[in-house]
Amino acid sequence: MKPISPPLLFQGEEIRPFIGQRLDVLLATALKRSRNHAQGLLKQGLVHLDPHPEKAEPSYRLREGDTLTIHQAPPLPIANNPSGEAIPLDIIYEDEALLALNKQPGLVVHPAVGHRTGTLVNALVHHLGAHLAQRGGEERSGLVHRLDKDTSGLMIIAKTDEVHERLAHAFAEREVKKIYRALCWGIFRRASGECRQAIGRHRVHRQKMTVLKTGGRAAHTDYRVLQQGPQGAEVECTLHTGRTHQIRVHLAHLGHPVWGDLFYGRPRELADGFKPPRQMLHASLLEIAHPLTGKMLHLEAPLPDDYRISREKLLAKQK
């Protein structure tokens, strides 16, 4: 995305009234936009924070001496209320409070620049209508968490604001069990392990996340090799934190990037020329207490066809 110029600069007396407040609050106030819009700017790497660029996250508390440079993105070319679209949903579980679905790969979660329609939110508006929480904002109706476009698997959707608040609290307090399946390149030396390296914005490539020696936010991923093949392996990853791109960043840091992830890895193909159509990452299992009854929900999402085909190819013995 090409930012609008010139950038906006906030420092000294302009920052001082916001000392101790969240960074996304300052951005929303200064730009007279929503906090969702402010968080979008941060995610796109359009906000530079000095002297700690790696800490440019929505929840960062502003300090004396901070300087902000804001490259404003073009306004979102979408309506305030996303329209409903008859996009098929693979529903795993549904009751009066929430819905759990198996997101298909390639489906964008919410409207944004370049994706005005055809998103999961458009499908949810069509399926649920008024029975959809609005606490996340009109453009993120019902969303409690998200998956990248090319990551498949389980997502939970809130139908009311009360349910949204309780589910969001459970995610924030790490009361949710989240397990992913991933196809990774390379030979693992250990059958299991963990990565606890902190994650933050890349100091140069602001749209990327990276492992940081200092600063960043605590991140914890456990992994277990399910099957090791001659070129790569299938691993199970358990998330103990929920940082942006966490599994992709941690596995790449360990030297085993997710197969097909061109953002944190590089193109890899087998001897027969086969390469996966996307990053082979799937949110396979989620356990969470029901926000109204307290009963534990155990949810599993079957693997998509492209993952199964890629796994068979990756693990096959070479002829």
C-alpha cells in the first residue's frame, strides 16, 4: 500500500497529554478515526515509534520522549456496514451464543483495503443478520480473534456483545487451548521443543514480525513432530500466547519455516516440481469454556484437501 504524504509528526507537547495512555488511543484521537482504524495503521507498519520502533503495538503505553511518525493510509473504500454475501460457511458448532467454523484457506477475515467484499464478515452478516456482536466494530462484526488469509481452521464468532466480551477476556487471559497443524521444511533434530523468543515489529520491514533480542512482547510456542519426511515434517504447535504471525515467526526462527510461507521463508519445491498453493498452516483444535454455561467446548476442524495433498507429497519417500 502506498501511504499518503507528507507524514504526520507527533512529539513533545503533542505527546505529553497522552503519556501513560495506549498508542492506539492517541492515533484514534489525533486522526479523528476509530481505534480499529488506528490498529490497522499499526498492523500495516504505517506508524513509526522512536526510540523504540519494535514496540509500535496498539497496547503500548506512551512515555516521555516518544516521537510518532504516521504515514496515513488511504481511507478504507468500504461501507460502514458490510453487506451480507452468500458465501458458504463450514460450521462446526452453533448455539444461541456463538458459532464456531472451519475457515477455508484464501478467505479474508474482514473488509480492508483491497478486499471490499467476499470476506468472512460478509458471510457472517448474511448468515446471522442482526444476531452478530458489534463490539469489535462494524467491519469486524462478531470476530473475537482472527486467522491470516491463507491460514485455515477454527474460528469462534460471538453473537452478542456480552458473549464477545467474555470470549475476548478468555483469549486475553490465555484460558483457551489452541493447537495448529503445520507442514514445515527441513529435518527436525528434536522430536519436540519450544520457542519462547519475544516477537515485535521488524525494525526495517514494518509489515513483518520478527524475533527480538530486546523489547517486543513475550511469546511462547510448543511444537511436536508428528511425522518426519525426507524433505520436511508435519508438526503440531500449541500456542500459549497469541502474537501476530507467532507460529510462522517462531518456526522460521527455528530454521523450519512453514512450507509455502513466502513472507517468512522462501519458495521450496519438491524434486517433481510440486509446491504448495499457500502456507500450510491449519488451526485444528480449540478448547474454551462456554461463555454462558461454563461447559468446556472441545472443537476440532478437519484438514482441508490442499493440506492433505501437500502432506502426502512432502512426507513421501523419494524415488
